[in-house]
Amino acid sequence: MANPTVFITGATSGIGRATALLLGNSGFRIIAAGRRTERLEELKTLLPAGSVLTLEFDVRDKAAVKNAIENLPETWKNIDVLINNAGNAHGLSDFQNGDLDDWDMMIDINVKGLLYVSREIIPDMISRGGGRIINIGSIAGKEVYPNGNVYCASKFAVDALSKAMRLDLLKENIMVSEINPGMVETEFSEVRFKGDKEKAALTYKGIEPLRAEDIADVIQFVLTRPKHVNLADILILPAAQASTTLSIRK
Ligand code: NDP
Ligand code: 8X3
């Protein structure tokens, strides 16, 4: 593939932004999606002219997803790689006190949003002979941690959907990879704690977390292997993290 076109959701911050910058500055053509227009505009100034197209939509909005993708300019319609990255945790509460709006948000964004975007892009990929999908899962999609309940469930869903896509899309020549980070210092905890920056910072206090650029590096590595190689399921942790948690009742 010469100058493949990569569609990245959640490109306004953290892992998605770092990936857009790395790939966009390495010869990939980037379709960068998110809700925050000013961030998308800023991204354009940081990438080579003509190498980026920005799209503003909420992944929860089925009609907006469809409209944005259906109306891509002719020169941007051929998507070679989809990176399903948009997502967040909302709240960190024990199950019995969980906030229903937080639960809706995590399921609507992390699971249904990924489905809407994928369902819109995949048929066209198939009609052009194949492509690649990278889903950003999480260690939270492999292990559940206390108070992580619905966020973990949403990421377990991403794990299941990645496996399901790999099976169903094999015959369509679409290679599916899942990248599962541990703790990465991004806006993730600020969103989880509803803008409380001090509380967010405590999440990473005393350890050196991963940086968004570390995950972008792995994504670039996955995309630049020889054609016969699929790095199907990768767990990437900070050196200081072994699992999500240890919890014992005494
Ligand atoms: P950030 O909060 O920094 O970035 C989240 C991105 O998702 C933003 O670009 C945001 O854009 C976008 N997004 C959120 N909600 C929506 C929505 N409704 N519609 C469209 N876009 C949306 O977090 P990260 O970079 O850390 O998170 C990226 C992915 O990595 C997520 O799927 C997360 O679950 C996963 N992950 C993160 C880890 C971490 O420790 N940080 C660890 C493991 C996985 P905007 O607000 O502009 O719409
Ligand atoms: C984010 C990782 O363990 O902080 O998906 O929830 S964790």
C-alpha cells in the first residue's frame, strides 16, 4: 500500500492524537475524527499539508457517523486502515452505586460507537479487496478491577468484538488487531473523574505510566510488519504495572 489512508477515531487527544501525529508524519494519510473542532484544527497545523482530513462527529450518533463517512470527499473514500480508538471511562464507583448516565456513556461510546463506525467502513473495505482494523482495547478488557465494572465490561466487549471481527472478516482479507494498554497518562483519568485534575493525577502518582506516544509506536509497528504478519492481540504495560489490581477481604 502506498500512502495508506488511516481513519482514526478519538484523534483529538491522548493515544489517538499521538497516533495521528506519528503516522501522519510518516507518510500515512490521516482521517482524524473527534468532537472537539479546535483540536482537529490544531492537528492540521502539525501534519504535512494535504495529509489530513478532519471529521467532527459523536460516535454515539448513528446518523452523524453514517453521514460523515458516506460524504467523505472522493479522494478520501478509500480507507485502508480503521483505528477504533475513541473511548473513555466515566466514573469509578462500586456497582451498587453506579451512575446510570455514566454506564450509558461507556456502553454507547466504547461499544456501540465502535460498532457504528466499523459497520459503516467495513463494507467498502471489502468491496476494495480488504484492509486492516486496529481496535484499542485495554488491560481492563482482560481483567476486571474493583469499581471498574461497566468500563471493564465495555472493554471486554471490545475484546470479544475484535475476536469476532477477526473470524468473520478473515474471508474478506481484513486483518484485525487488538492493542490493549495498561495505564497511559492521557486525558483518560480527567474524563473518568469529570474534570478533577488533582484526582486524575493521583492515578499516576509514584509510578511512571505509559505515554500516548508509546502506544502510537506499537500501532506503527503493527502496521509496518510484512503482509503475512498479524500482531493480533497485544498487551502493553508500564514497567511498573503487572495487573490491574490485587484485592483481598480480611
Ligand atoms: P483521551 O481522553 O485522551 O482520548 C479519548 C478520545 O476519544 C478523545 O479524542 C475524544 O475526543 C474521543 N471521544 C470520546 N468520546 C467520544 C465520542 N462520544 N465521540 C467521538 N469521540 C469521542 O483518552 P485515551 O487516549 O487514553 O483513550 C483512547 C482509548 O484508549 C480509549 O478507547 C480508552 O478506553 C483506551 N485506553 C486508555 C488507557 C489509559 O490508561 N489512558 C488504557 C487502556 C485503554 P473528543 O472528546 O474530541 O470527542
Ligand atoms: C484503561 C486502563 O486499568 O486504568 O483502560 O482502567 S485502566
